[in-house]
Amino acid sequence: MKAIAGNKYDFGFAIDETEIRRLVSIIKEQLLKIDPSSTIVEDYRIIYKNGTIAENITLDEILREENYGSGMITNLSISLKFLEKEPNIESDVIKLNFNNLDESPLDSHSHSITYNVIGNSRDWVFTTSSLLHERINKVKRKNTLINNIRNPDSKLNGYTLFLIIGLCLWFIPREPSLDDYSIENPVTEKSNLLNELEKLADSNDFKNPIEAVIQMKILEEKIKNDSILTSTKWREERRAWHEQEVTKFNNTVWSKIPTWLSIIGALILPYLLMYSIHSAVRKYYIEYYFLWGDQVELFQKNNKIIGYILNTIIVGILISFLGGVLANLL
């Protein structure tokens, strides 16, 4: 009875000639461990972007492909097994498939990488499966941040969108009010009265209660008059500050924009920003690469663009955040 092991992956990959040849070498080494004298039959098949299928092709011919435009490789199938010595006896076989899910004309429910190992020896099958699994992980594209941005259903995109909307709503400039005046009213009649009474008690020995009451009334009236003057001055300073700030605000472009329009803008613009970023990342961050032919140059070019986009996003968010904070503080 045949033992079977395999795996399916849905992550992106960037596989070059070196990794392809290394995988094929591992498969051959494992097959020869079963029967070193047997002949290994190699079967390769590729599918182009335009749907054309090329079979009975060698690995060297595949790696010489231009790999561009309608002739871009979107699917590579590898199958190695022993040459059948006896009819009706199934040979040990190892099958490996790489599929560009974004461009492949195959079923959209396919996986990006699959492999199957079939053999008579259970130990050999699972050892081979482990070796292939380890090697496949080396070609995995591991940029989690970019993958999340690229995926429209990612929770990160949703959280980021709500965060940006919240920041936009928070930092919408508004006309200053009297409550924004940072200097508090210095007058607190009750505390001032208690402080003065304590000083008066420390400096005088009241033996006559009537005298103490008279002195307290005089002191209370004095503090009340001083408080009125101080409070009046504070209110005048606050009113002058408010008029000055309102004049400054009226000279800005924000005063010409209705509040309801600012709120709508704060809700819509972050969505448009996220959509633009998502579209740019999907265009330039290609998850699946067969890195030979013209795809090598495209891979290097797109990586530079993605790096520029990420740096622009991070720096832009930081500058916007700091600018908003400073605008509200000054």
C-alpha cells in the first residue's frame, strides 16, 4: 500500500533558478535513495499568462524563457518518478506545483504551492515531505505588513482607516471659544478669606468676640472688592485674547469651509487615501515571482517602488500627526 504525504500553501513566493534547481536536486537525491540504479523520468509543464500550455519541456528550456507579457509564466508543474520497469505497477513519484494566483488562468480556488510525495516506504515519504517543506519556506515572501495592506479584507486596513478618520476629526480646526483660554481665573474668594483670617488670628490676640467679628467683616469686604477687580481684569484679558484668536482664525482658509463639509471630508478623504495606497501596493507588490528572464528586472524595480511608497506613507503620517498636534498647541 502506497504512503502519501503532501502540503498546500497560499502564501506568495519568489523562486529563482537556484531554488528551482535545488528543489529538483533534493527530489532526485530522495528518489535515488530508494533505488540508485533506476532511471528517473523528469516531467515539466508550464502555463503562460495567455493560457498556452507547454509540455515535454526541459528545465533548462524553462529557465531560458523570456518570462514577460503574455508569455509570462504563471504556473510551473514538476513531476519526477522512476521509469516504469513493469507495467501496472505504480512508481514512487514526487509532484510539485507553483501557481501565480493573480495571473494564472487556472481555477481561482487553487493554491499557490502544492506538493505530493507517493511511495512504498512511509519513513521515506515523510522524510522527503519534510525536506520539501523546509525548502519551500525559503522562497516564501514574508512581508506581513505589505500583505496586510494588499489584502482588502485585512483587519489592519480597517483599523488604520478608523484611526486616520479619528485623527482627521480630532484635528479639524474650529473657531476658538472663551473656554479655550488657558489661564484660569486666579480669584477664589473662599480660600483667600481663610488664608487672611489665619494670618489675622496669628497676629492678634482676640479677647473680645465682637472685635473679632468686626475685623472679620472688614477683611471679608476688602477681599471681596479685591476679587472683583482681579476677576474683571482676567475677564477683559480673556475677551481680548478671544477676539485676537477669532481674527486669526477668520484669516485662514478653514474659516471659509463649513463645519459639515469638513466632517464629510474627514470621513471621505481617509478612505480615498487608503484606496490609493491599496491600489499602488497591489500594482507594485507582486506576490508571485518566477525569477528568471525579464521578471528579475521587474522584481528589483517593484521592490524599489514599494520601499518608496512605504517610506512616503510612514513619513507622511508622522508629519501630519505632528503638524496637527503643533497646530492645536500653538
